[in-house]
Amino acid sequence: MMLMSLLLILSLERLMTKTPNWHVEKYAAQYRAFLQNKGLLKFQEENTGDKESKKSSPIALYCYLLLPAVVLGVIEYWVLGAFLTFIEQSLVLFVCIGCPVLRSIYKNFLNAADRGDLQACSMYTDQLGHCASQTDSDGSAGAEGKSFGQHLTWLNYQHYAAVMLWFIAFGAPGALFYTLSRSTTEALCDANHPLNVAAGRLMFALDYIPVRVTAFGMLMMGHFSRALPEWLKYALQFDVPAYDVLTQISSKAEVLTPDEHKLQAENAAVEPKVLVKLAKRNVIFLLVITSVLTLVGSLA
């Protein structure tokens, strides 16, 4: 069932152009607005002197992010049958996976690179919106100096590979929990919200295993011998942001050839295209592993 949903939705996502009504960001923003209007998600500077409220706020945030997934899981278990669950999971996955805005930015970047418009390329790089990826879970700065292709690799992971892995592990509730947490972390980071650090810690935990699974897929689909030492280096490190793990390993798994380096000086789209191809091969790798697990009975 999960394999069928993945194959169906990935095919539809490639063929169709999503409207905002079919993307999780719209509903995540509405959910955050609901929490804000009800006074459940507040800026902590307002609670001066209320130390107990400050301590409980991160836990409350985690509970509010988990609540929709729990409700969805209860509905699946107690209300829906097997066929309706398949339809519901496929719809939720379709809403959660991919990002039309980022795809549009990528296409515009390629067009600007083909024209040789480096200023437009820089502008589109800024539009990627990687605020949360520039901050570690402890709030320290990171991820400076990364290229458009490396940022794109990270965002492709967040919007495809990570959603797939959470869906494979926990079904539609898992995909919903991850995407809602990711969207909220980005929103809190952009607003410089006091809960930004707490949300960053949550995403560090949610990304810890999926990013290493994704990076392993990249070294399998790329230059294995060159990327494996890098993967082993980060495999059990608990102080390295997921962003750095993925970009470092992907840069080892897919290195530009001398000819591509020469082309990169003339066309800024060379590196992004190479890394996007690696990310696409990694999605195929994840689908193959899912198929094998389904055949041996480990997945339904």
C-alpha cells in the first residue's frame, strides 16, 4: 500500500502543477494562525516573570505540532478501512511532498544562468528561503558560503526524501508531522521567534536518521569510495547539523569533472543540474529499497 502510494503520488507530482490548495504550507500557516489567535503560541518576551510558562512553552509547541498527526492516526485506526486509508494516505502524501515555489525558483535560476545573468542567479539563490538551515539547533550560525546547488540538495531532501522516509516509517501521520514541523521551524526562524531554537532542536532530532539514510543513498548512487569516509565520519556525530551532513556528503558523492568545472565558470546552472540528478537517483534508490522491504514483508 505504501509503495503504491509513493509510486502514484511521485508520478502525479511530476506530471501536475500544484496549486497552493494542494500544498501543506497553506494549511500549516492556517494552523499556526489558529494557534496564535487562540493564544496558544506566543512570543515569550510578553511573559516576563512567568518562568514556568517559559519552561513549558517548547513542550507545548511540540505537542501542538504532534496533535494533527495523532488525530489523523486515530481516524485511520478507528474510522477508515483499508481502502479509504489508502486514499487518505495518498492524498496526504500528495499535499505534503514537493514544493511548487522552489521548483519555480529553480527553473528561473536555470533560465538566468543560461542568459549569463549572475545578478539574477544571486537573487534566486536568496529566494530559496533557507533561514532554518543557516542556524544550528543551538542557535549558532552555520551554512554560510553554500552554493545554489547545495542549498537545492538540502531543500530537495526536506521536500522529498525526508517526507518519503517519514511516510514509509509512520504513514501519513509521519509525513504530516514532519512537514508541519519543518514549515513551523521555517516560519519561526524567519520571524526570529524565541521558540526558534526549540523548533531547531526538534528538527535536528527529526532529521538525524533520515538525513543519514538519504546521504547513504547518495553515496550509493554517486561516488561510493569518495563519499563513504565522509558518511562514516558523520554517522554517529550528534553535534553536526543535518544540513552540513547532507551537503558535505553530496559534494563528495557527485564532484564536477574538469570539463564541468570549466562550464561552471560560464554557466552557473552546471552544478545545480548535477546535484539535482544525484537527488533524483537517490529517490529511485529509496523506492527500490521500499520495494524490497515490501516484498520481504517488512512493509505493508
